[in-house]
Amino acid sequence: MKDFSSEIFFRTTRSGGKGGQNVNKVETRAEAWWLPAESIFFTPEQKELIQNKLASRINKDGYLLVKSSYTRSQLENKQIAQERMNELVAQSLIKPKKRIATKPSKAARERRLESKQIDSYKKQMRRKDIE
């Protein structure tokens, strides 16, 4: 995985939730912002993959945004946000394997036919002979 951390910039805001005076005074939530389209570390094909797979997380200006308010430390939240962004980008670059079409084996076909015969027999036994 390429280290694109030099292209990420951070903003801090006040976190919500419990914490009292610390929450009300200190900006501990970290937001990591990255512009994938302008990255020099990825090829155009990789950028397209990132854009497509992370489309729901990229805003209208083209920035990938990851927020973290997990801890009460701004520095730790920045590290967490950066790690999550790295994971997201790494996952988006993985190409799924193509599925190879296969046919059912002879044994599987025989098992299926056998079970059909058994089911048919059960239903025949339930019938009332109307004559």
C-alpha cells in the first residue's frame, strides 16, 4: 500500500456526547480529508477504482472524508482517522476474482434425482385412491 499521508489534511471540531467541560472546550474530533482525483501516488486506473468503490463516502467536491471522535485525544483521533482512510483505500483497490462457471458433478445430479424420487413417493403415499 502506498503512503499517501502527505496528501491528507485534517480539520478538528468539537466532539459531541459525554465529556463535560472537555467536550465543550476542546476540539478533539478529527476529520481526515483527501482528494483522490488529485493524488500523485495512484495511477488513473486506481483512482477510478477508488472513485467507484468509495462513491458513497466522497462528497460533491471530490473529497474522501473520514471522521473520528473515538478518544478524548485529538492526536489519537487523527491517527485513527488516517488508519481508517488507509484501510478504506486499500479495500477499494482489491479487484474481485472472476467467477468460473462450473457444472454440477454426476454425483450431485444423481443425489438430486434420488431426492426427487423420494419426495414423489412420499406424495404418492399421501394420496387417497378415489375409485
